[in-house]
Amino acid sequence: MAAFEGLSEKLGSIIKNLRGKGRVTESDLTEITREIKLALLEADVNYKVVKTFISAVNEKAIGSEILKSLTPGQQIIKIVNDQLVELLGGQNEKLKISSKLPSKYLLCGLQGAGKTSTCAKLSVLIRKSSKKVLLCALDVYRPAAIDQLISLGKQLSVEVYSEPDNKNVIQIARNAMKHAEKNMIDTIIFDTAGRLHIDDLLMDELKQLEQLIKPDEVLLVVDSMTGQDAVNVAKSFNDLLEITGIILTKLDGDTRGGAALSVKSITGKPIKFITTGEKVNDFESFYPERMASRILGMGDVLSLIEKAQENFDVEKAQEMERKLRTSSFTLEDFLDQLEQMKNMGPIENLLGMLPGVNQKALNGVNVDEKQISRSKAIIQSMTKKERNNPKLLDASRRKRIAAGSGTTVQAVNKILKDFENMKLMMKQFSGNKGKKGKSFNKMKLPF
């Protein structure tokens, strides 16, 4: 995750030096905590938060028998991890659901934080629970804001309630709730107007909306790329309007991650969701323990598994395993795997969830997402018979496929070679468990 690239690299280096360390003196601990302190400050974490964090690590390490234990290095790593989890909020905070439908969520924040797109992403997440969702457009000031929400709603097949000619947000919200009640809607998400600065007009409007709607959650959308300003914004909103949770956006951007590590301590409000990209699926529930593991370079296998479970069909996966064992894996199956892989999100994000892989290490990885689309275009330009039996693909057929997919014969040849390499490698893995198979690095995958 780009937001923690620098911090993850520095903390990862400290952790690496601690692993297996048979002896740690108080002098060593002082040096270790000094390095951690500098890493956190460089990551734009609030100074008071850093001071409290370092004090807690020192107290737990010195005020026990840890330094005299057989594995002091490992135990200090655990203390740092535990404190990081606590700093990030301790545990995952679920979205509150009303016992009396519809559940109502009011999203607020400054202009440019990504509120409107976040509303759409949140609707997709809620809809996974088989909920009927309504998006309500209350940003009547920003040009094209209503059109943007309507466009996103159409793309996602989520209903949007709007009154383009009405500037009275209280009236629009009241009518939206009547519409939801009439149409048996489970959830309403209200997209409110943002401002370049927090002003009295905005806050008065939000307070009136809160009193009318009586939302189950008031979620503040914060742009993590604004660093400590993001924390100040969160504090200001929380002082004037009782927020219940925070959504941190743009954690995939070139930022130092300080906002994520400071905002819970400063506001006392939990981070409930994060966005890690522009696609609707680049939206996750926030788990402090998983984020701590990713920051410390320990990976986030649980999130990786969840993404795989969401996007991969279990029966198809079992069928693929059978086909690989019986050498009946076809280009049709290969195409299906590419589709499911693409649905999981950016490849580099997935690799970043693996233990021991930090963001900087992925900088040299050339992940061309467009190549997956080109690969799909090539395979889709083949007939079903050709996909099931690539041996039919002579020179004239390859030329036709290249023309049909808008690529070259060389690109077609490369896909066929990649396909054969994948078959060979997977056959070795499934047939020779425990033996050394072909290295992933030697195989040119289609991305």
C-alpha cells in the first residue's frame, strides 16, 4: 500500500534486525525505539501520538522480564505490533445497522475528499448483504455532483434519489426517506456537499440534516493524502458534529500514512473503511490488526483470502485443479482465470499482502493491467473449438486472430506460449508436491 511505503520499509528493517536476536540490552532498546520514533515522525504521524506510542513500547519492554527472556527480539516485535494495532483502533468496528429499516448513513467531509465515489463504493459493499440500497444526492452546490452520483448509480445498478431543480437539501432528504419507506428500501446513503474549508453554513446544514435524518452513522470522509491536515479536519468536524466513524480515502496515493496512524488517537473515532484505488472494489473494511501486519511487512493473508473468496468460484477452482491434473486445461479455462484475477483488483496490491513483501520491493515489478485485457481480446477472438484445442492454430488462423483482436501475430504467439508454460508449471505443482517446481520468476505471465 503506497501510503505506508516509507514507514513499512523502515519498520521492516528494524523488525528484520530484531528477529532471532538472542540478547537485547536497555541500550539496544533505546536505539530501537529511537529509530521507530524517527520512522513514525517521518511518516507524518502526530508528534503527541508518537510520544505516547514510544512511551508505551518502552514501558512494556522494560517493565517486564522481556529483555531477559530467551527470545527478546521476537517479544519486542510483538509489543510494537500490539501497540500499532491499538494505535489504529484495536479492533474492526462494524457498520451499525438499524433494527428499524431503513438504516441511514450520512457522509460528510471537505470538497475533494472523494465523498461521492465513496458513497457508491459503500453501496456496493452493503449490497453484498442482499440489501436494497438507495443513494440520495444532497450536494446541490457542486456543479455536476448530482450527475456524477446518478452516473455511478447506473453503472452499479443502484437507485439514486435526486431532485436536480430543488436546492433545499432538508426537503430532498425528507422526500428521499418517504420514497425509501414506500419502496421497502433497506439502506439510504446520503451524499452531502463539501467545502474547501469548514464553514458555518456547511456545519449548520449538516446539523439540520442530522436532526432530520437521525442517521445510524455519521461517516467523515477524509483524504489521507492531506497528511496532518486530514487529522485536523477530522478533529474540527468531530468537535462541531458528532461523527461515529471515519473513511480514509486515497491510501493508494503518494502519501506517508500519518493520517491513518493519528486520526483514531486524536478524534477517538474509529476508522471504519479505507479506499485503495479508483475502482468500486478498491474499498475495504478497516482491520487494525491486518493493517499493522502490512505496515510491519508481515503481510495481510486474511484480506488476500477474503478477496479470493469474493472473486473466485470454489466449484470452478476445484474443476480447474482436476483439469490441470488430467491435462485437460484449455484456453477457455485460462480466459476464465484471467477474468477472476482481474476482479480481485490491481496485482501489485495483492502481492503487497503477501508476508515479507513491502511496497518498495514491488516498485520494480512491471504489472501491466492492460496486458490482461489484450490477452482476453486475443483468446475471445478464437473460436470455441480453437480455445479447446490450440493445436488447430496454424499460421493463417493466428493471423486472423491477431486481426480480430487488434494485436499482432507475435502477441498471439506469446499468449499461446504463456498458456503452455502455465500448464506445465501447474502440472508440476499439482503432480509433484514437495518437489521443486518451475520458478514463478521464470514464467512470463500475461500481465
